Amino acid sequence: MADQPDNSNEQNISDEALLFDESTVLSRSETAEPKEQESNDTSDVLGNTQESGNENIQTFTPEAFSVDHTEYTDGQIITEALSSNAPPDENTRLNAGAVDTTSGEQQLVNEANPPIVTDPINPPADDQNENPGTSEAAVDDFITPLESLSNLAQGNLTEQENDFTETQPLEPRLESPQAIPDPGTLLPEDEPTEVVLRLFAVVDGKYVPVNTLYEPGFQGSGQEFPDVGQYIVLAFDNQGNQLPIQPGGTVTVSIGLPSDSATAGVDYSSPTTLSVTIGQMFEVKTKDDSLSDSGESFTLSLNNDWSNPEGFDLVTYGDKVTTTILDETANDPADTSDNDSAFTLKLFASDDQGNLLLDANGNPVDATQIHEDAANGDTSAHYVVKAVDASGNLLANQPTGEVEVNFKNNGTTSNADYTTSNTTVTLGTAFSATAVDDALADSGETFTVSLVDKSYNQDAANTADGSGTYETVTYDKATVTTTILDETA
């Protein structure tokens, strides 16, 4: 055993051994009651003195010195080493002078690189080559109960322990494991964004799939008879709700199908396709004609070429719109005055081929003559009914159908003086009257041929059932008078 140094030197050694920087030694909590400072008995530094709290401090110079300590209240174990080789640091020394370790003084704790245990459950083992010089006065304070370690591992810290972790962060706690979906389970996908483009006719401020238009000039009472149709394309969601803000862009509308009874350019004025803007109305106007075609219809449909599909996963194109056109025959026979006349039927004198007989000025003749005796000339006169326009010019394309003609006897003429081929004649086809040769001296008897008004079988305004190709026609009052000459002439 080495000789004991004087008491003053021992007192310095004991004081320095008890000095620990509070940033390094965390063995006292803020809530712990401070202990009364005890004086160290240095009379027997080599013995175990219960009152001093530093029974294991030796006066010899240790080759290595380490202190294991822990904070009881926080459950954190922090291992630090007191090394005789640590360079003196003015910021960490409590005494200004350097310590001479060869005389048995202890090196102060170096706080420059304090090793911290990041795993409180499995702290690193002490270096077996170091001399485990410890202070028995602090052993009880440095021991961490197993219960505290178990709580720490399970993340069950007390309020006081949580206070400590605010200043000394620990490794992240183990949280309850999150449920991991089965790889074979399909996760729900977002519903696709769908827009439905729908075409409507606009009638009295309402959007409808069908509408009725009228030819210009239709007459009636009690309601309006529009000849212009209004249409619109609107965007809806897949629940059938109209989008509050229409997305714009254009889409092509096809107007008319091969199966339609109405014809573009004839029954209504519109191209076969029209580029329209979503949310904006467009119009189609009917055309007036003389055909009796009330109830014809045309179809409007959407092409799949919307110019603004961005932002939508699916675009659906809605149903068609059907428009029916009523002409002036719709109110027949109550009112035929509004029916459009297709043309004028006129009677002409002709040859047997139906060619018109003209005078020297090129005008149709209105009088002819026939003979009872064939030796004196033609015994038959020919006539034809043809269609002319409002100016009296023959139509290039003659209509078909039949019309009634009338033979009127003038003066002493009777039906015994001539014969007729028929009185119901076909338009454009010649018909005739032939003189009868008798013994009477009656030369110069006449008869007149004319059209029977409202007798054309394609005049819808005047047929019994309203049938006919044309709403109506006009009947010219022209006549042809034929004179019969006998042998006395």
C-alpha cells in the first residue's frame, strides 16, 4: 500500500473526482430533491467510507478510468469514458490549472465527444482492457431497474421520462405495425371522369329529343307555327346532371340520314354537316315547296369528334334528334287556301304525238277544224294537257297523273256529230275527237274542249282522301274550239 498524502491533497483529489459537468453527467433529474452536501473523510482514503460516497477512489494513478452511469428517472443509459489521454479543454475544466496525473490526481471528464448509446436495450459492452474504476457513491443512482428498461423497449414512458426525451432524443419508438394489404387484393381505383354530350331541340325553352317545324306560309290559329328549328349540344355527367359550366369546344352535327324522308336543300336549308359549339344554339330552317309531303322528317346526330375532351377519361355521345316538317296540307281540308300550287295545267291543240300546234307567230293555236269526209282532210283533232310555269312556259320536266277534260257542244252540235277517245286524259299524252260523217248538211258545227277544274289526281287539296303529289295545282282556263266541216263546205 502506498503512503497516504496529506489531507489537503486528498481533499483536492476527492473534490475533483466529484466534479462532473452537468451536460455530461445526467444522474440527477430536475425533480429530484437535492441532497445535502457531505464532506469527504480523507483520513483513510484507502478504506471504504460510507459517509463520503466515494469509497472506491484510489490514490494511485489508474491507467484507464471509466464511469458507467444512467439516469434512473428517464431510463436512459449513457456510457462515458474518463480517459487519462484526453487532452485538457479549457471549456470543460472546472479548475484553471492542468492536472498532474502522475501524482495520483484524476483527469477531469472530457465532454467534447460523449459517446451515446443509441440502443438502450443492448448497450455496448465495456472494454475489458480498461480498469473499471467506479465511484461506489454513485452506483445506486446509476443502476437502471429492469422494469424501466422494459417500459422503454415497449414505448411506455412516464410523464417524467417524456420530459427527459424532449432534451435527449432517443431512437424512434416502435409503433404498432400498420396493416399491409394482401398483394393479391386489388385496391379500388378512382372512378373515371365521364362526360356525356347530348343533342337537343329547343322548344319553348325546353330541351326535347323531337320537335315539329312548319313550312313557311303555313296558316293556322291558336299557336305558333315555327319554320326555324333551334338546337343545342350540352354536356352532362354520368348521372344525367347538366354541367353547370359547359366545357366548350366544337363537335360535328350530321344533319340528315339516307333513311330520312326529308331532303336537305329541298325541305330544309342546311348543309349535311355542321360544326357547332358546346352550349351554343344553332338553327335549321325549313323550305317551302309545293309538294304534298307533310310529315317528312330529318335526323340530327353527333359525330365522335369533340375538340375539347381534355380532363375527361370517357366521352359518350348521346341520342339523335328527330324533326318533323308539316306543310300546308296539314290543315286540309278545313283550309286549302294556304296550299302551294306546284304549276299550272293547260290545254293545248296538238298533233297526234302531243306536240303543240303553233300559229305563224309561234303561239299556240286555240282553234282547229276537222272534216266528215277524209277525202277533204283530217277527220280527227288532237289535244294535250301540259304543265306550265307562272309565265306560261312549258316545264322541262312534265309531271305525271291524270286530269279530266270536258267537251262542250256549241249551237246545234250534238254528241252525234263527233266522238272522243276519252275524257280522263294523261298529262303530256295526246287525246282526240273525230267527226262523224252523216247526211245532214250541218257544216260549221263546233265544240269546245277544256280542263275540268280541280280534277287532277295529284292535287292533294282536291282529292277525296287528301292524297296527291302536290299541295295543289292551278287550272288554266284556256280552251280549244274545233269546227266540223262536211261535204257541203
